[in-house]
Amino acid sequence: MRAIVYRGPKEVALEEVPDATIEAPTDAVVRITTTNICGSDLHMYEGRTAVEAGTVLGHENMGIVEEVGPGVERIRVGDRVAVPFNVACGSCRSCLTGWTSFCERTNPNEGMQGAAYGYANMGPYRGGQAERLRVPYADFNLLRLPEGDEHELDFAMLSDIFPTGWHGVAMSGLAPGDRVTIMGAGPVGLMAAHSARIMGAREVFVVDRRPDRLALAERADAIPIDDSKGDPVEQILEATGGAGTERGVEAVGWQAHDPQGDEHPEATLDALVQAVQVHGGIGVVGVFVPEDPGAPDERAAEGRIGWDFGTFFTKGQQLGTGQAPVKRYDRQLRDLIVAGRATPSWIVSHEVGLDDAVDAYERFDRREDGWTKVLLHP
């Protein structure tokens, strides 16, 4: 089968790889109909992770079940399914308490809990930027979707970015009537804005500097804050009469940088500590890593980010972090899509086949104008 394979920094290739097959009784094989290029794939693409050459990429996947193992009981051949990016066993302590993003059985890497498809340090599972994908523990992991092809682009957001954006808002503790500051208008930040509006936020501020992304923030019924035109905290305080917002979401991660292009891993956290009110909440879903050889300083290279913890403590704020446990949210988000209450596909900018994926990676990584969310249709 054909797949997108990581070959080194700034290099991916479309190659023939061994077919996805049933390897355990609880497996299923899914024929991929839509798979996405995620912003976090760019961390690997840019050489900022320990991903190995030869890895098949892709953790945002959906498709049609083609084969199931003899131990699969609920999922049937022909089912249309979304594939949460978490590879979870369904029976460990973390899974049983709703934290499938920290499954204790599926990642053999020492010191790591939680597994994913086609991602650095997240286990041996090939990704779905390919014609087919093996899904372990299929009965537990797969989300059945309505038959046909309706809502294809919306459902394609269920594997990661829509639940991740929702998770960031949920961890912030947002209640109806709250205001929220979101750092980053990439796909996850935009999904956080969409989620916050569905949850009843009074006002949503989204900080970025790219005009195309800020325009999309307006489409999410959010107030765009351009940090290239001034301190974003000052802009938010001015807009809220000096009060700030009750909640905040970090959707950028450790490669945050200023308008001049210099990296400051602490920048978004510091801004949220200042913009969020006393005893407010912050949800961090942007990726931070325990080590980064390409970091701007030695401390950051060890995963030690020098952020404004003193003010955070003094203000009595709360912080939630970590990858989204997709299964906690995906059923209700699917149903919101079917009911017309959620339409996450408005962020999609490009749809291409695998033949054009290499070019799409290059354009997406360059942040070319309008390249916001890229979907691949194998």
C-alpha cells in the first residue's frame, strides 16, 4: 500500500510500504477515506522530535472497516468509523478512569504512558496517511459514524483537533457566561474557539498574527487579537475594561515565537497568566516536550520552561495539561455535528490526494497564506 513516510528533517516521501494487516485478535483494518496533516506533525517534519526515519505519519484518521480480527465483536466490516489518535487498551487504570491519552499498556517506550498512530515516542503504531490503517483494540477505540459520506469533513476533525480544542476549554473550567483567551489561531486554537462558543462563552479572544488565521477566528465568532500590533495582554485587558478573562487556552506549544520569529517557549503561558483573572483556569493543549535539542537555550532543551509561575501562584490560578483523551468527547461531538450544532469543517483549507501530500507538507510548514488545515484523501 502507499503511505507518507518520514525520511528526515523537512523530508517526507510517498512510498510503498507493507500492507496493514490483522496482527492480534482484537485488531481491525480500516481503509482510510480522509486523513489530516496536523500542526503537531510539523514538529516531526521540522526535525524537532525523536521520530525515526521510515515512520508512516498520520494520527487524524477516518474510513471504512475492511477486516476485523476474530476477537472483535462490536465493530463490523463496512462500518464507517472515526479513529481517535489515542491507541488505548480500554481496561487499564487510566482507560477505566477516562484518561485514554495515558493508557498504561499500549506504549512500550520506557517512562511513556499513552500511545498514538505515527508519532514520535508514542509507540510502534504506523500512521494513517496511507491507504489502510491497523487499529488495535478496535471494539474500544473505533467510533462508529452514520453510513454514507455526509459530514465527511466534519467527522474528519473527530480524531484529534476538535476533541483537543474542546479538551483545552474543558480543562480551563469554562462555565456559560465566561470569557476566554485562546493563544494561537491554528486548527486547535480555532477548534477551542468553536468549542467555547458551543459551551456558552460570553466572549472569546484569539491571539495570533497571521491575517488568514485571524480571519478564521472571526468566523468562529471570536475577537481576533493581532500580537504583531501590540502586547496581546494589554489589548485583552483594554477590551475587558481591565478585568481580563476568566479562562485561557494555550494552543501553540513549546515552539511559540514572537512576531520577529524568535522562539520563546514560555511566551504563551506568561501571556495567559497575565490575561486570566485571579482564581481563573488555564487549559494547555499545545505540545510541550521533556527534551528538545533545537531549543533556544539549555534549560528549554531539557524541557525546563522558565514561565511566570510566581504570578500564577499569587493569582491562585488552576492549570490543566496533556493530550486529549479523545474517547471522553468524541461521541457527544459526533452527535453535535449530526444535529448541526457543530461544524468544525469550516477550518478546512485544502483537500488533496496522497500524490500531492509532499507538496502539501512543504506549503503547510511554510505557513503559506490560506494553508490552514490540509486533508488527504487516499
